[in-house]
Amino acid sequence: MTPPSDLPVWHLAGAGNMGTLAAFYLRAAGFSVLARRPAPVRKTLTFEDRRAPRTLDLPAAPAGPVRHLVVACKTPYTAAALADLPLAPDVTVLRLQNGLGSLDGLLPAGADLIEVVTTSAVKGRHPAHHLVAENQTWMGRARGGPAPAWFDTLSRHWPGLEWAAPIRERQWRKLVANAVINPLTGLYDVPNGRLLEDPDLRARADRLADEADTLLGALDPAWSGGSRQQVAAVARATAGNTSSMRADMQRGAVTEIDAINGWLLRQADRLGLDLPAHREIVAAVLEHSPAP
């Protein structure tokens, strides 16, 4: 079936786990999704419930300006993924990545950047992906503002999708959870729940959470804090899970530490603050993983 002509055509930069999930929902809503690769891409998505597996065929994108883009690649590869893209001056971008700041300086001045924060989880490696948790997802702009016209169509086919205006509070909450759980579980090669069981790891987690609250409170006096409790709740809810950074370190891949803890350190430097626990853990992760 040919999609309605008024629906945007989305280009996908990063057809990994989360990119595949986004493509699945976009296609379910009737949008065309094109792969930013020289050849078509075929993906399979399986589910924890009884839904039948789905096959996604993503055609290769033709030449021409990119007006709607999903960025779902790992953050260290963002610049390379966007390097040769003919972005329209007013391109709309959905950023579905960990951390913050990965698109700084890479988009046209008139771009409409929509951040995506999700608590869904997908596992697997190309071309097979498995949706293990289908939870809440929020989209919104850091500066706030109303949802675009196509959002209602997408929200009817993306379970748990909501518009957040602004989205910064949810971004920061997820950033702190990633900044505590990911590097500790990666360095010590443990599942998330181990941070609650090991006294030494729990103490390190608390220091990281407290430093993050200090910084975010300096950036925004309205920040409510409470990151110790929030991180503990995430670790408890995902106790048996392997964090994305642990998975990266297990296979010797570049991590996303620069977009997560590194973003916190850059903000702290700008404000003249010191975050020793974050500085130490960034150095430790970089020592045990490849350079970007």
C-alpha cells in the first residue's frame, strides 16, 4: 500500500536495536522509512509476547535532500553517520540516542531537533532484533513547544508514546541513570542489580548520583534531585539486565561514555565545578575500552 503523500518520509541513520524499533513503529503508522546505506536493509523483529515476528525491508535512500531523519546510531559514530547527508535547512530530526550533545554543531541552524527518551529495550545484532520491554517513550524539544502534525498519527501506532513539553526533566533523569549504572556495570562486568547488592558498588553509585544532582541543580535550581533513589529504582527494575555499556565493553567496542558522563563533566567545567567520581570513572572506562 502506498503511504499518503502528506506523511513524511523518514531516513534512518543507525539501523541497530533502537533504530529498528523506531522503523517498525513508523512503518506501522504508514510512514515510509529509508535506510541511509548504499543497499536495502532487511531486519527481523521478534517479541516477548505472542505477536508473530515481523520482517522489515528498508529501501536504500535515493539522492536528494533529507527532510525527516531518525538518528539512532551509537553516539561515537554520529558525526560519521551524518557526514555525507544532504540535510534540508529545516530538517526534522528524531534523536534516539543515549546521553546528550551528540548532535551539537552537526545540524543546520533551522533544524527542528526532537529528543526521544524511551524505557523500552531491544536486544540482538543485525539483522535479528528482539523487543524485550515495550514501555513508555517520550518525544519533545529541549525548548518546549507543541507536537508536529504527524505526531498524532505516530502515537496511535507507537505504544506508550507521549509528547513532553519540555522534555529536559525526562532526559536528565535517564542521563543520570545511565551515568551511574552503565559505567559501573561495564567496569565490573555485572548485571544492573549488583549495584544494589554490593556495598562498595552501592557507595560508588551514590557518589555518582550525588555529584550529578549537584551539577544539575546548578544548571537548573528547579531540579528536584533525588537521584540516589531514582537510580536504585531503575537498577531494581532492571536487575538482571546487561547495560549497553557493559555489552559494548564485553565485545571490545567503543562506549558512549563521552555523551553520558562526559556531558556532565563538560557542563561542570563550564560552571567551574568538580565532579571527581565522574572524572575518575570516565578515565577508568577509557582505559579499558577502545578510543573513539
